[in-house]
Amino acid sequence: MSEIVLTEDCMRLISQFERLTGAGSRDCVIDDRNNRLIFVVNPGEMGLAIGKKGASIKKAMEVMDRKIEVVEYSQSPDQFLKNCFLPAQVTGVEFENNEEGPVAHVEVKPEDRGIAIGKEGKNIFKAKKLALRQHNIADVTLVTDEET
């Protein structure tokens, strides 16, 4: 497993996020392309991160002046990938090894394909980035039910 190297910026942002929401965070990705911060919160702390009616995350977005997305960590690579693609419904995850390392083929319902990809590919970008950082998964591809 590769070490996750947190920059000083990321450590500062994680500390600020934890102070604002009360949720523990194990990783932070600064996504300048989509002007957002992505936090990987500890298992079971998604509710804390979001807060009642989204109050905690809204407050954090105002204070940090950026869109914030949170993904709940899971030790299980397939559950983690399912969490990355929420609210899209993942119906299956298969792993295959190639020269670069493990590749995850994530199956989503055809009607959720757009959600899974996201505007300008931002959701698939998030899943690929986090899968690599958290579980050493070299690539993530999307397949829909009718392709299998």
C-alpha cells in the first residue's frame, strides 16, 4: 500500500474541516480543476461531516470558500468505490490486475451513468484519485448493466 503524503495545505484543511464539522478526516484532495475539496471521512462519521440538514458541511464550505465533497472511508475497496460514486447506485465491482496494478470495473445502473461520471467527468475523476490514494487501485472504469 502506498503511503498517502499529505501536503501542509492538506493538513491545515483537514484540521479546519475537523474543527468545523467534528468529523475525523483521513485524506484531503485539493481539486483545483473543479474548484473543490474532497475529504475522506472516517467510517461512521458521514453524518457528523454533513450535519443536520447539511448544516456542518454548508458552514465548512462558507468558511473555506470552496465546494466540499465528502466520501466515507471503507477498508473494503469495493465498498469504498461504492461510497465514491454515491448517489449513483453501484450494482457491482470487479477487479482485474494489469501491468500498472489493479483496475476496478464499477458497474452502475444505466440511469445512474450520468451521475457516476459527473459534469465534465468530475465524479469519475474523484473516484480514480481516491481509489489510487486509499487502496492503490491503478484505474477505475465504468460499465453499465447492459454492457455485461
